[in-house]
Amino acid sequence: MKRMQCVVITTIAVTLGLVSCDTFGYRLASRWTETATDDSGGLVQGDATTLTWSIISDGSTVYPQGIAPSAPSNLIAALDEHFAIVDNTNDRTSTGSRPWLENRSWFSQYINPAFARMGAVSGLSIVYVDYDDGSRSGTLAHPDVYPGEIGTRADIRLGGMNIDYDVGGFLAVSHTPSTGGNIIIDTYGYDVEGKTNALFSESDNNYRILRNTIMHESGHSFGMFHVVASGVEFLMEPKLITGQDGPQFDDILGLHRHYGDANEKAGNDVIGSATSLGVVNFGQALIGEDASDKVVAPTDVDFVSIDGSSDTDYFSFTVLSGAMASIVLTPIGPDYTIGPDYGGGTLDVDFVASEQTDLTLELIGPDKTSLLIEKNENGLGGAESIIDFSLDQAGTYYIKVNGDEDFAQFYQLSLDVTPEPASMSLLALGAIALLKRRRRTR
């Protein structure tokens, strides 16, 4: 991927993992199976995961494998230079805890929010840590590169160097989880008279180029490869995306396939940790509204999904008296065309995001075991509905969602609670009695 007049960028993802291409949608490398926080080594597809990230101390060796020789990282100095940060107190090459980095405007306004955005739309908890041990950064295949360790170094370490001494060359090199997850940003131009660096110099749309590049590269670190789409721009395309801000539909679907949706962080795949919809006192609750469009706004966070055939989602809602409940489960997502990636050469393939798995809807009673009703009638892409089901007592009820195919599927869930007919009759009688009383007092 070549950068032309700061419009097209070149990034490389270094991997040892296999490529997964679910029905020709998102393209995935292997995901994280063990992290500094989740160190059991038992993380699998769809598991919510905590990843730490940090900024490599300047002067530490970074190595963009196969692209350029190793060099000392200079990312902090490069960003400080552009954003006019003057710090005569702290040493950019220092290791250990460096709380002063969080006070940099480039950190708080652009870099940290870019990482946080990827976690806000998925089952990833992305945690910044201020420490770094100054060890070599690159592929885990090198004997001097080590995985994340709490209190020592982060899972994902962000550094920078002059990768190829060319404004029109590589912009970044990223490592997928199997090779360490580290990111190296090209800093060429910041310290050369008459040269500029597109990442730092383009301030339009709140430094969108910088933020999108960090999010794109972190996508590789999370286990995502490039994807090429026709007629739409996704974050993980092998070119710089300036028309959209942050991860788009296909990017988020890929993150959900690897790490589940945001509700997985609280463990809603078991009924005891069901996602609460709260007290629904004769009203409506609706979730999953943001997954209907290819274009995703930077404030959209309402995405729920089944990440595969092994995933189950539970939701709970409470009624204060007997009521009628109507529940509609709708698989959603746009249609788009996925084209060949570099070296692929395959024909364009139509991807129908709303037809990835046949969803099943269940309603479970307050005892958490009694199946009150199940619906799986309409097949792939069809909505499942429970209409005017009588909840004969107050209490907390549970909704269960799953799918029969091993693909990720976004869905929308709506719940409408209304009074039972008998309750409505009593309300009507009460209103009539009140009206008669008012007439007598006139």
C-alpha cells in the first residue's frame, strides 16, 4: 500500500497466524489467547479480553521486521516536536512508570481516544499503562522481544522510527497477536528541514489521519488483516481512509468475531450475568440500533452480536406487575461487496451481513430455568417474534439469543411491555368512576 501525496498509506502486518475469511467478509489473523492480564492461555474465539498498551521509551530498539534495520524509537520526541511540547523535567528515554506522558495533548486528545474507541465497540477492554522497560520491540520470534507483563511492559507497545526515509514509503508496521502485537509508526519528516509527516501535519477533523492510522494499526494488533470493499470505505482497507472516522461496519463485525460485543465484558453468555434492560413499566426497550449502516459515526456504540455458534446472549428485564410482552429479534446489517486484497485476485463477492446465522429467540421465567416460549420459525435473515405473551406475575424475566452457524451476526432486539387486558379494564373502570365522581361534585 503506497502513500501518494499523503493520501494513500503503506502499512504492513507481520503475522505467523492463519487467515480466516468468514463468508468473504472481514479477514482475520489469529486472536490473542493469552495477555498480561488474562494469562491463563485459555482465551478463545469470542472471549472478551483485556489488553494493555503503552508507549515505548525513546531510545529503545524497535525493529520493523523485513522492512528496515532496527533503530532507536523516537515517537515521543516526534510528537512533542509537532505539538510544541516543551518538557525540561522528564527524560523521554526513561523507563518504568512515566505518568507525565498522559499530560501530553497528543496523548489525551488523539492517541489514547483512538485505542479507547476500538474497545468501546467490542469486547476488548483496552487499558493504557504508563510503564515500559525499554526492552526491544518487534516480533516475538526475536529472542530479545518479550510478551506483556503486568508492571513491566504492555501487551501492545507503540513506538516510532524513520522506517524507510521516504515520505512516499511505508507509514507503519504492525505485528498481529501471534508475533507480539507491537506497532511502529514512521516518524520520517518531523526532524528533517523542508519535510512533513502526514500523521502529524494534517490537523483536519481533529487529526483524523493520525487517529485513523492508530486505529487501523491497532486493528492489526488485535488480529485483523486488510480488507478491500467496493463502494464503501472500511478502516482496515490497505489505504488511508479520510472520509470516515474510526472503525466501520465490517471492522466492528470482525472485532466481534474475535472478542464478542461490549456486553461480553460482563459475561452475558450466562444467565446469571444477563445484560439488564432494567424495569420496563409499560414501555419499550431497544438495543442494537447502530449496526444497520455501512457507515458508522464516531459516537455510535450500540452494537450487539452473536459471535458464532458457541455464543449465547442473555438479557433481563423486570416488570412490577402482570403484563403483556412483545419481543422481536431481527438480524441486521447492510449488503456490500468485498473485493480482492493485495495478491488475492478473486472476483468480488457480495456479503449479506443480515444473513450470517439463523437466530433463535427464547423467553425464560423468573426462576432462570423455565422456558416459557421459543421462536425459530423464519430461517436465515428472518426476524423472530414473541407477540403479546402474558407475564402472569411481577418479577425478572430473561431473553436468550443464539445462532446456528459459526459466523458473527449483528442483531437488534426490541421489547414492548403493555398492561394485561384485565389490568387495562380495571384502569378503564377506574377512569369512569373518577369521571362520575367529578360530575357529582359540579
